[in-house]
Amino acid sequence: MTDRTTEDESDDQSKPSIARVYDYLLGGKDNYAVDREIGDIFIKELPGSPAIALANRQALIRAVGAMARDGISQFIDMGSGLPTADNVHQVARRHNAEARVAYVDHDPAVVARSRTLLAADDRTTVVQADLREPEEIHDNPDVQNFDRLRRAGGRHLQRRPAPSQR
Ligand SMILES: C[S@@+](CC[C@H](N)C(=O)[O-])C[C@H]1O[C@@H](n2cnc3c(N)ncnc32)[C@H](O)[C@@H]1O
């Protein structure tokens, strides 16, 4: 993995971040007062917001769990937000300890914080890119390095056999 900075450039507590607001709505701990303030507006004005966020995360858990059980061991999560509150690597590893995940987000603060959170995890990488540019993501050196199969194409999900299937 390259450029795994551990310098936390995201520690700006004066501006809310949608990823941290989302973490708050999910009941996570990776958020600041400025994020909770926005989250509380969501909760007040759109009382279903936490339930929607949780339902969304439950869908992610079901989908990643099903793919991991089916032998998929490489994942690219685009528009990932923070890798917290049961995100892709945590779910996939419950089924396959070798699972590798590339998290992609365009927000530099989210990328910096994610790299800090995952600094000790050498089977994840965090890429700063726009999900509307899938080729840029595919060609990113971290993703190329990550995808050991080096198959052509801008796939969003990478499949390789689980160890038991090789
Ligand atoms: C609500 S959060 C995380 C959602 C998470 N994927 C989930 O399903 O639980 C959405 C994230 O998408 C990111 N995002 C929004 N537009 C994006 C884009 N065009 N390219 C990459 N990331 C984007 C934001 O920065 C934010 O961190």
C-alpha cells in the first residue's frame, strides 16, 4: 500500500462532515459536536433519518456478508464514508479473514480520517477519488496494487476464490 499517511488532516472540529454526521446517525463515536448539531437537525426535521441510515447499513451488511460467503474477497466501496460502525472490511472479515477492501471517497477529510483509522490494517487501502470516474479508480496505483488478479475493466467488485475454494 502506498501513501498511508497517519497524519490526521481531518481533525477540523469547526466544520461538519456528512460522513461524521452519518456516523452519528448510526450511533457511532467518530463525530464531533458540530456534526451532532447537524445530525440533531436531521433527527428533528426528518425523524426517520436514523432508521434510514440504519436500514441502509443493514442492507450493506447483508450484501457484503452474502458476497463474502459466496467467495468474494476483494471489495471496492465507492462513496464509503468512514470505515466505522460495521462497514465493509468489518463485515467481510466475519466471513473471510483475508478479505481486502479499498475504500473510495472524494472528501479529503474523510480520506485522511479513514487512513488514520485503518493505519494498522494492511488489507485495506483508502483512495481519494470521485466515484463518477470509475476508470480513474481502477487505474489508481493503490487499487492496482490491491487487485492482485490485475484483471482488465473497471469493476466495482473484485472476485477471487476464498482460500477454501482454491
Ligand atoms: C453517507 S456517507 C457514507 C455512506 C456509506 N457508503 C453507507 O452506505 O453506509 C456518503 C459518503 O459519500 C461520499 N461521496 C459523495 N459523493 C461522492 C463522489 N462523487 N465520489 C466519492 N465519494 C462521494 C461523501 O464524501 C460521504 O463520505
